[in-house]
Amino acid sequence: MTSQTTTASARTSAVPQGSHMWVLTLEVPGRGMTTSHGTVTPPANATRHDTFRTLLDHVVSQNPQMSSANCVFFTLEPNQL
């Protein structure tokens, strides 16, 4: 039996990153799909839903054709290992 190990180096950024990493995928059935990602630091009293709506509005502003899209995936995780 043989085993392989793959090592990936993490990229570091000179640009400050937010406290949370997010991924959001939207789909207009039969017409298109888009996935966006990034980091964000939500305000102290923000809920997960507040942050989702803010990110959804951001993605739609960048992709107006997704204004009537369904959200098929969303994750918001602390941006730390």
C-alpha cells in the first residue's frame, strides 16, 4: 500500500482580513449560477441573518442578474484555524 502526502502553503495577505470567512452560491434555475467568497467583520450586535442579508445584497450588487436567484449555499465561519 502506498500513501501520498500533499502539502499546501497558505497564502498570506498584506490586506487585513475580516473576522469571518464566507462563501455564498446563488442560482437562477436554468439561467445561471454564481459563487462569491470573502471575509467580513460583522458589527458587534449583528446576527447571522443580518450578515447573510448584507452579503446577499453585496453579491447581487456585483451580479444584478442574480436579483431573483435562490441561495443554494451559504457558510459563515470564524476566519481562524
